[in-house]
Amino acid sequence: MQRVYQAATLMDAQLVFDALQSSGIEATINGAYLSGAVGELPTDATPSVWVIDEADVYRAKAVINELLDPESGVLRGEWYCGECGERCAATFQICWNCGAARPA
Ligand SMILES: [Zn+2]
């Protein structure tokens, strides 16, 4: 196993994990409590994404680079809820926190 991404939040880790899975790369998320809602996580949880097979590391990093904005280093396409201000993943159409619709 080798770590390929250190995430700030479990949501980021999950996004990277999903992208790797859909690219056929076996991966896992470590360092986070996977049960329970994101809001209940301890603030010092820093989840990381690992690939199972080290032969996939190069390809995994290419997938992750596609997800990251080259200037800011944060995941592309994230948006901020107009109601509660929470950061939401690109794939979400409603706020995970309060359920408000994604701003146009
Ligand atoms: Zn919200």
C-alpha cells in the first residue's frame, strides 16, 4: 500500500477514492472514522487515500492531478452553499449540510 493523497476532509478523500475506483484502481481511505456523519468527526482527523497495489501509484497520481486545480491545489468544481456557507463537493447538487440547492 502507498499513500497517494492527503485530504483535508473526509469528503475530499471520498472524492479521490471514488475517482480512483472508477479508473479501476483499488484504493482505501485511512485515518478517518468512516462511520457517522462528517460533522461528527474529530477536527484532527486527516484522512488519506492509499492505493493497494503500488504498481498503480503512478496512474493514481495522474487521476488525482486531474481532480486538483493546478493553481490552488484544491479539488476542482467545489462550491460554497449560499445558505450556510459550507463547502460542497462538485458532484453534489444540494448542500450536504442544510439541503439548499446548488447556486446556479
Ligand atoms: Zn448549506
